[in-house]
Amino acid sequence: MKIHAFKIYTFLFFAFSVAGYSQNVKLINIDQLNERIKNGKDSTYVVNFWATWCAPCIKELPHFEKLNSEFKSEKLAVLLISVDFKSKLTSAVIPFVKRKNMQSQVFLLNESNPQEYIDRIDKGWSGSIPATIFIKGDKRNFIESELTYEQLLTEYKKL
């Protein structure tokens, strides 16, 4: 009986430990990102490209979290895509996301050729971050700069 109770407590401990860490960072490539957006034509997508080492990116991330939280009842998908090196996933990106308790969907861009993926995201993108794409159906707006919450909200509502 004691062994059975121990197994139950162990299971519950691990179940709640995993549940306590609500955010999981997944790898995504440009084809997967495009497919995701294409399959959700009735949703508005706010896709932000950022990195753990980018001060302006870190400064604006709470704005995306706030937008995601305030409009969660609408068909809005806030996708935060880290452009950190893939080798930094477990040492930098996941700990950062956990420390900041980020609730939006977070991905690490799994691409090896920056110039290729930059051009596929937006031909006018120089590659600097932060950068954000606002997408709803066929409407698309790309902004290559840090955004205040007011700017983010204005761009979102324009779509």
C-alpha cells in the first residue's frame, strides 16, 4: 500500500511540476510558419521576431504579452519567434521564457540561412530586430522597429 501511495504522489508531483511550467518553446521553420498562417485565414496574426540578446526586443515583449492577454477572446494569434541560434534553445531561450513567464506562443526559428529566411518573410526587411508582421487574410503589414503598446494596438486594429 505504501508503494502504491508513493507512486501516486510521485506522479502528481511530476504532473504539477510540468503543468507549472506552462510554456514550451518549439522549433519552427518558415514553411511551417507560412502553413500555420495560411490555415488560419479567419485569424489575425501578430508575429514578432526577437532575440534574448536584443535589448529593444526585450523591452517590447511585455506589449505583445499584454495584447495577447487583452484580446484572447478574439481570433488573435500572437507568435513570438526567437532568432537566437538553435544551440541556445535550452541554455538561453527556454530559461528566458520561463523567467519572464511568457504566455504567448514562443518559437525558435529553425533556419540556417538568415538572408534566405529574411527575404521570405519580407523583401524589404534588412534583418534587424525587433521586427513584426501583422497579418489578417490577404492584408499584411511589416514593421521593422521597436513598438510601444499604443503603436502595437493601432497596427492590430488597422487590420
